[in-house]
Amino acid sequence: MGKYFGTDGFRGEANKTLTSDHAYRIGRFLGWYYSSPLSGCTDKNHKTRIVIGKDTRRSSYMFEYSIVAGLTASGADAYMLHVTTTPSVSFVTHREDFDCGIMISASHNPFYDNGIKLVNSNGEKIDDQTIEIIERYMDGGARALGLDMDELPLATGENVGRIVDHAAGRNRYVGYLISLAAHSYKDFRVGLDCANGASWMIAKAVFEALGAKTYVINAQPDGVNINTNAGSTHIDVLRKFVVEQQLDVGFAFDGDADRCIAVDEKGNEVNGDHILYVLGLAMKQQGALTNNTVVTTIMSNMGLYRALSAAGMDYVQTTVGDRFVYENMVENGHCIGGEQSGHIILKKYATTGDGLLTAIMVMEQIVESKLPLSKLAEAVVMYPQVCRSVRVASKDAVIEHPEVRARLEASNARLGADGRMLLRKSGTEPVIRVMAEAKTEEMCEELVADMLSLIRSLGLSEE
């Protein structure tokens, strides 16, 4: 990770960690970069085109205007998708030959946080080398890029960039999603929890176009209620709603809709691990599961691995982060991967996790199999899992501390084949995640509490 950019873009509290000046400078750099030799561009007349989307949090507008000011000042044309989802930005960037895509969102974080996510011309998360160059410019100006000037040149006259309303791109993405469904959902009552976020209009439009009778909650964004007791990180809200309304299925998205957590007809949570199994098994039965392998992260539940093995499927593990899942899929030719949190990547259709796409593919299996979601997911018997976060000054100092490492080793030895314990650094926050998986929740709670107590007693916590 860089100074500013983590595993999922530049994220932090608006106007504290992430400021409008940061956003302007990112825009200034990107607007210049894609028409410069530094990016490999050899066409002196190339006009940089960058597409931008945002979620519903109040500060997204401020950052959008700052980025656009920087882009156009450097001579780039800025195409505005307005409020839309992260996967739609990836889709439009790739399908319409943009140089780069920008999404303004802090995903599942509270409203006062925000972030800037960048994707390349293929709709994939931007590479570390480009991020390193951006950060050099942000701290050192043009001279840090080897240029004989303090600041990047400003466009003048007719070279100043344009601002283009590009809502049509978002509409094409909606049409693409609808085109992927092979069935009508006219006999289904579907609940949608939009987290008061980016999917608040799109989700209903997609499922109604496919014939479903939709029941929508948390689709009244006001700038400060995104993710507040809503969406994929507060799944109990949708669970209760599905039962009360006697729905066939429910889907909850996060703030930028790149995640999806489902709820079955009984009100049970169907998380990313369950979904990986359901969709992976369907691919296997169709002969479409390349390498017979599902890509997971180290945070996936042991129950998923046992279910995959029992069904004759292989799996691999990556570190946490959908970018690492996608990199493994590309490198090894795998077609499905994801995280327990609901990031599901279906490489045939998308270059990133896409909550709406995931929901459609789950619906396809419900319709084709003529089985309820509870039946499709029942093979994955989840082990109790407890994960707690602790805020720290230095993530590396915790992970590398000899007493912490010794306690982790002792806990895993105690669990043996009946569980595991993990410590991992958050890619987006100054926290350490402490996770335990065991046969009983009591054992998980005991082990996690013990580790958190040790971290605090060593003076490594900021709590």
C-alpha cells in the first residue's frame, strides 16, 4: 500500500484524511498523465477521456467537482455518470474506451468517510506503479515526475477540457445487467436493501424490468444515511423484512453496490461464502467451472471449504481484498472468486465485484433449479466465526510483535483441525482484524477477547 492509496483506493474521513485539495490534485495528474509519454501515450493529439461516478454521501459532490476541476484544468474531458455503482464505472470505462474511470465512494464505511477509486481502461483496479507515480506528484509536484517545472501545465484556450453529462452510460450498464438474465422473475417477490447508497434507483429498475415484484427498503438517500443500519453490513434489517413481507428472497447491497449479501425465504443470511458455493456448483454442473476451482480469501469459512470438497470442487485462498481475488483469477484462468463479505467476481461478465450482477445470477439458479435459496445453500454449514477490530497506531507493529505471534500460534495449536485464528491488517482503516473460527461461538469469543486483551496490554492499541 502507498501513503494515500490502500487496497481499495484513497479512503479516509472527508476533509480530514481525504480533502478536496487531494481530489483536485488527483484530477490534475490524471488529466495530464494519459496524454503524456509517461503513460506510454505516443499520440501528441490524444484527448484524455475519463468517466466519473459517485455514491450518495454528502461529500461525494464536493470531491466530484474538485476532481473534475483538476481534470479539465489539465485538458481532459470529464464524463459524468452522476450517482451510480462502482461496477458500472468499471463497465463503462472498459466498454466505451475511456482512459480511466473514477468512483467516489467509501463503500460500506459511514457517511463521513469517502474515497477515490481508480480503474484502468480495462475496467480493472489501477496498477500499483501508476498509484506510486500519482503519490509522487501529490507530494512533490511536477519535479517529482522528472519534469523541469514546479507544476503540471494548465490547458488554455480550446484545450481546456469539457464536462459531459454521460447518464447514458449508466443506462447502458442497466441494460447490460438486464440482458444477462435468461429468465423472467414474474412469479417472485424480491426484497432489495439499497443501503441508501448508489443502487437506490438502479436495483429496483433492474428487477422490475425482469418481472419481479420488488419490495425496496433503504432507498431514500439524504447524504448522511448511507449504510446507516442498512445494507449488506446490517443484514438483520433485511432478514426481518423478508420474513414480515413473506418474500421469496432478499438482496442487500453496500454503499457502492459492489457487494451483495442474500437472505433466503426463511430469513436466513446467505453470505458471500454461500453464494460462491451456489454459483460455483452451478458452473460445475454446466461444465463451465474452469480449472474446477473457486477462488476465496483467508477469511472464508471452513464450512465453505468442506462443502466445496464434498461437491468435488477445488479452491485456492488469497489475502483479503477483491483485487487480490481478481489478480489470482486472471493469473490462473479461474472464473469465479470472492469474499465472505459479498464481493463476488464472475470473470465472464465483469472485472470487479458487482452486487446487482451477483443477485441476478443467484436468481437465475433459483429459477432454473426450481428450489428455494435455503435449499441451494444448505450444504454450506458455517462454523461459528467471530471477528473484532482494534484500532492501532501501527498495524505492522502488532502483526510482528513476538508476544502476539506466540499467542496466535498457541491459539491455533489449541484449535487444531477444528478451527483457526487469524490476524490481518485492514487495507482501508488503521485497524487490525482479529478472527477466530471454532466449533462453538463461546470458544471464538474467548480466543478473540484474549488476543485483544494482549494487544491492549502491550500498548499497541489506540483504544
